[in-house]
Amino acid sequence: MSDSAALPRPAAEAAGGAVAAGQAVTVRVPATSANLGPGFDSLGMAVGLYDTVRVRTSAEPGTTVKISGEGAATLPTDDTHLVVKTIRQTAESVGFSVPGLHFEAENVIPHGRGLGSSASAIVSGVLAGNALLPAEHRLDAAALLDLCSRLEGHPDNVAPALAGGLAISWEEDGAFRSASAPVHADIIPVAAVPATELSTESARGLLPAEVPHPAAAANSGRAALLIHALAAEPSLLPAGTVDFLHQDFRASAMEPSAALMRHLRSHGIAAVISGAGPTVMALANGSDQADQAELLIAQHLAAAETAQFWRVLRLSVDRDGARVEEHQRY
């Protein structure tokens, strides 16, 4: 994560001072599935799992943290918590401090599974921190995307978490940008989430420094096809989700996930590794295929005698993105 001193200050000129005490903010952020096969570091889609954070400011210095759900037993409960740290960094990026902070998190997104939990935390913190600022110092949508992307390190998860739906992201002239694309109403994400975690850093360490030109060319064609399949022709999803850049290289770090993905694909289901993994995401074309995907997953896991170590979640495509649900004085 970037140092707050290095963050841009894209709102009004830094004013200094503390954010107002007595504010209450609630932010709800969806999970995301990045890459979707060939869209490495550029495509991501928001799905219907949500983390909710609630923040109150006070004039008395100090921080209290309460966590329920995912990570409740392991996440820090002080200023080192990622959301708390991000709230403070966001305020500091335009010259404000946050002296007293009472923070509660209700976590539903699994951690370390390739469903954008760290991106959700960063988006939660940036949106909460931004809402606490005086109106004239708040960041606009472009600045929010850029700040979230810099804190996360890349935009493929934060962009769909912010905007919902399918996001196509890139970096241009030193700034991160994103465009939204439609997702066909028939597409139903089905996630198979293993009990084991995998860090993004570990997964990235398995990637080669270079790829052959034919592989890059083939991948660009499949990524273009994927966007068309997601928007207009879901029957093309199996072809559109073929990847040449990352999944095979990472398979050794998550062989059960790779085997499940191959099993689903052998039956015509557009299955991919979600983000850096190890979650397997099936993009089903309608409810009948979603039923088929769930059955195939259950059969595969039963044959491997590992069903007890997985959760299977039939999700929706989130089309709204992150929301500041409540901002009030108390």
C-alpha cells in the first residue's frame, strides 16, 4: 500500500484541521471477481456479497474497532486495521486528520480467496473518509478511483467495487481510469470458495516475466470476445473465458481449484479462477446452467472427498457498486 505522504491531493488545496466530530457514516461495498479468465489486471465484475462498515467520529482522540463475520478472530482491532488506516489516509490526502474514530465492520466477503476483500476494505475506507470531509474538500469519482487504485496497487477490483457491474480498467498519463460495460441479465455467478487462502503476492510470484507474442495476441482476442459475451451473447462465455496469461502458471499453487475449473470447463461451463484465487467462479448462462454448475461442483468435490472444505455460493451480479448508505450527525 502506498504511503499517505505520496498520495495525490486532487480535491481543493489542503486545508488542514480535523474532520468534524459527531459524524456517523455507513458504507456497503460488494465483492468482486477480477480477471474473469483473459482480462488479466484489467477486467473485474462486482458480485452480490457485501461488507458493511460503520464509522463514528469524536473529538476525543483514539480508535475503537469492532469486527464481526469474516476475519473477526484474526484482524487487528487498532489503527493498523486496513479500513481504519485508509480512512485516515484519505483525510490526510487533503490535509485533514481524524482524531477520534469508532469503527465497526460486518464482514461477509471471504478473505484471501480472490473475491476482492482487500479492495473492498480500501473502497470502504476511502468512501468513509471522503464522506467525513467538508463538502468542498471531497474527492470526485475520478479522484476516488485513482486513490483507491493507488492504495490497492491496481484498479481491477476497486473499479467494479466502486461502480458495480463489469469494469474495464487501465492506466493513462499517470492516472488510473475505468469504464463500465453492461452484463447480460441471464448471467449468474456461481462461486466455489475453498477453506484455504492464497495471497495475491504468492500467486503473482508464479507468473513469468515475459510471455510469447502469440499467447499475448490470442489472449487479447479472447478478452475482446469475453466483453461481448458478457454483454450480449452469454453462449460464447466458454470461448471468451479462455486465458493464456496467468491461470496455468498459478495452477500449482491451487491444484484443487485448477482441477475443479477444468472439470467445469470440460462440461461447457465458463469457469475461471477468481482474481488470484483460489475461488473458482462459474459464469452460468441462466438458472438451468447455474443448477448444472452447482451439481457438477458437488459431484467433483464428493469424488475428491473434499466437499466439507468448500462453500458453494450462487450469487448475483451487483450493478450498483459501493454505497454510502448513511451520513448523519449525532
